[in-house]
Amino acid sequence: MSEAPLGVAVGAATDTGLRRKINEDSYVAEAPLFLVADGMGGHHAGEIASATVIDEFSSLVGRPSLDIDTVHGAVLRARARVEALPPGAGAGAGTTLAGVVVADVGGEGYWLVINLGDSRTYRLSGGELEQVSVDHSVVQELVDSGQLDAAAAGRDSRRNVITRAIGGGSDAEPDYWLLPAERGDRLLICSDGLSSELDSPAIHAIVTAESDPGSAARRLVHEAMVCGGRDNITAIVVDAVWVRTKSDDGSDHDTMPVGGVVDTADGDTLPRAVAAGGF
């Protein structure tokens, strides 16, 4: 079996929030996959859709890395499974999907970011926080076209109307980004229950203040609750502990000694589909 191109430490947390009766968010936070799915549909349908998607991707856990064809194949299978959900057990529901997988490009470690919907992936690198993913939402389209000011987007009544999803009548393709990984990178993947409560400066302050990824994930969820907790909230924080690169002579070398994946996720915040044995 080939070696992983980068090693990570990861923490994750999720909460139903203060206004919802059930948590329709599902996630997987085990190398090489760090993904959040935010279900839509209500009456448990959204919960089933998001868990179905995460269950499909969870079959890839444990591989050293994934390529875009493998990831896209999982998207297609997940979509087929969601569209096949029977009446009363998720039929017609949909879910977002956002996150990052570990990729190997020419022997070097990369982040492969995927997005469908308005869950988000951020990257903290060199002290700067950048939103990598672009929301698939009506409000984002209005901002991009100049019809809506970015400052007003968070207050717009259409902010929860998304334009791409898995299921829910959408057959739109995901967006992908391929980013070279660097030791010290910190990735945040979250549902909109977090990003709608905490703006970028607040997120930046937390992910820079908390050195442990598990503590950072838990604090992000807690602060989103304090700010209103109007939706389900999920956060995954992934740190690049070491990254394999190519030296000038073409041989491999590591920015830190090679070791196994460090998982600091709480035992009580396992991916729902994995904990339940899938569907």
C-alpha cells in the first residue's frame, strides 16, 4: 500500500442548535476524507439524505489519498442513492456537500476541495483565512452580479436558497479546487449553521487562538450557539502536520518525520452514517 502524501490532525464537533429538533448535518472526519453534508427537506428526510451521502464516501476511509475521478464517482453514486430513497424515508430530500480530501499529485501532498451548496471550506495559511469554496446560493449569485452588496448578503431573506445540491431535484456538478498542501495549513469545513452565525473575523480569531483542532472545532460550534444557534452546526478542523514534497533531485522528503494520522475528534461526535452502520 502506498504512503499517504500528507499527515493530519483532525477535530470535529456538531450540535443540533437551539431551534431545530433534529440534526440534519452529517460528516466524516477520517483520513483521507473531511466532509460535511447539510441535509434539506425536514421531517427527517434531510437527515437521511445527508447520512446517505456520507455513508457512500465513508467506504473510501483509510486510503492514503484520493484522485478527482474517485471523488466524482462517489458523488455520482451518492446522488443515485439519494434519488432512490423511498417515500417516507427521504424521498425528495437533498443535501449540500463540502470539504476536502487528501490528494497525491506527482508524489506531493495536495488538498482537493469539493463543494455543492452553501456549506463551506476555509483555509488558514500564513495567518490569513481564505474562504476557498464559493456558495451555490441565490444570494451569492446576486453578489457576483453586483445586484446585492456583500455586507447585506448575510441579512437577505434568500440567503438559505441554494442553487446546487445532491438530490432535491438538482443534478448540478460540484466545483473542485486543487491546492498544494503546506505544513501548518489549517482547513475548516462547516455547515451554514456556523458561517451564518460567525463572520470571517470571528472564525479567524478562533482558529488562530486554539492550537488543538478538536478544541477549535468545539469552540466554533459553541460560539455559533452563543450567537443564536438558529440551525444545525457542524465544524471539522484539519491541520497539516507533515507534507511530502519533491526535492530538487526528484527524491521524496518530508517536512516532518512521517507518522500516522492523528485523530483528535471526540468519541461522541462520530459521523452519523458510520455510527449507525449506514443505510
